[in-house]
Amino acid sequence: MSYATTDELLAAVGKPVNAENTARAQLCVDASTQEIDDAVDRKEPIPAGDALANRVCLLRGVEWWKANDAAWGVIGFDEIGALRLPKSTFARHAVTLTPLKQQWGVA
């Protein structure tokens, strides 16, 4: 189960719904869902329709959609030079998901 739909993601990135875009969007939504599941480390699944999981899935899905524009972690701009992406691009999303986390592990 994904926390967002391909239609929601395509609307967020401003792309039309078609076979090519839907296939790419599904990969982005699936990747986001896997990251969310890993971050929250729950004994029970996140309830269907959870708003927080949906928002994070869409935000992260947009990042996955645009990842090809930042190959090798660099975004280039003519005016200011190349900008490097942070090493952990999911960390801020993991913090957002804290209310859904059930297990914290032992360090």
C-alpha cells in the first residue's frame, strides 16, 4: 500500500496523467512509501488515509521525481554555480514522521 496516489503526485509536479508519467510516478510513490515505512518502524501498518504519511509521501515523491535533475547530488545554476544536495535527503522527512514512529531501537 502506498501513502499517495500517482494522480496526486502528477498533480503536485504539474504533469499530465499518461502511461509514461504514471509508471514513473508509481516508482516515486513506491520509493517514498518504502522510506516512510523504514523511518517509522511500526509494529502495525500506518492506517490507510493517514494525512501525515500522505503529505510526506507526496513531498518525497516530488523529490524522487526531480532527482534526475540533480544527478550525482549536484544542482547547477548559471548564476551561482553548482549547489550540492545534503547527504541525507530524507532526514527532514523522518523528523516530520516522528508522531507515527512506534519503535526507537537501542543505540
